Amino acid sequence: MIRLVAQDDTVELSEEQASKITFWLLEFLPARTCEVSVGPGAAIVVPDQDRGPEYLTPGLLSQLEALVGCALRVS
């Protein structure tokens, strides 16, 4: 499982941001589902990912952080 949490616990995502995050993760990870909690304290969970967060490439993580608007931490 991969779980990413916004460093800024006041961040809230729009439905458009959540949809884009879901698209990026499902497009570039071998995953079938993705859960995005819009916040406050936005979180992203990829439950069916057998591998850990080390499989998030720097480019993909950077794209996700740009969509969220702050750094993400693995929890």
C-alpha cells in the first residue's frame, strides 16, 4: 500500500484536483484503485499497490505535489 499525506494539514483539494491525482496514479502505477481524501489534511492511498512508495518515481511524486500544492510525506 502507498499512503501519501500533505505536509500542510490545512490543504483541501477540489474534485478536479482529486480526479487529476487519480488519473496520474492509475496511469503510471500498476494499480486498479486510488483513494483521495480531499481534506483538510489531504491524503492519497493506493491500497492495491503491492510495492511500497519507493516505486513512486521522482517525476510522478513531483507532479502529485504540484497538483496538491505542497510537499507530500509517506505515512
